[in-house]
Amino acid sequence: MPHVSRRRLKKDTFRAIHERLMQVCCDRSGARNGKAFFQQLFTATEQTMLAKRLTIIFMLERGISGYRIEHALNVSPSTVARIRAVLADGGFDAIRALIAKKEQWRNFWTA
């Protein structure tokens, strides 16, 4: 699990660095280098964590059972439950919209 320092940032500093991250991540001109971007910015553990979260959202959106998700991704029931609760509250709307647009993802976990 990634470690976050106990020393809090000032709100304006947090907003500034968060905005910078979003600008870099969402820059369309850098999309070709997206893989390199993630590999250089995030550790292998962080990449795995993000990939699992995205896949859990994808699988839940497709109606796959929590049990199957837990065993396929080797995650805890509480992780699946936490993400399911956020989805139930209407969360992850940008991710859900992206998943809906990606035709090639439709049959990702069917078999």
C-alpha cells in the first residue's frame, strides 16, 4: 500500500500540484507516451493497484460477482465492497463513461 506522509500540504499547494498532475495526465499531445509516463511516475506496485481498481470498476459495471472479482484479481472482499459502494453512490462517473465508449473492452471478462 502506498504511503502518504502525515505532514499535510497547505490547501493551495495541494490544489496547485494536483492541477499540474491533471494537466500532465490529460494532455492529449502526450497520449502516445502514456505508457512511459505511468512507468516513470508510478512504481510497479502503484501501477498494479491502479490497474486492479480500474478492473474492479469494469467488472462490477459488467455485473460480475464480487466473489469472481476477488479470486480473479486476488483482492479482498472489502476492496470490492468499497468500490461497489462508490459506484452505487454514482461515483467514478468519468471512468464509467470511458468504459462505455471503449468498444474493445466490452468482452474483456466474458468467457
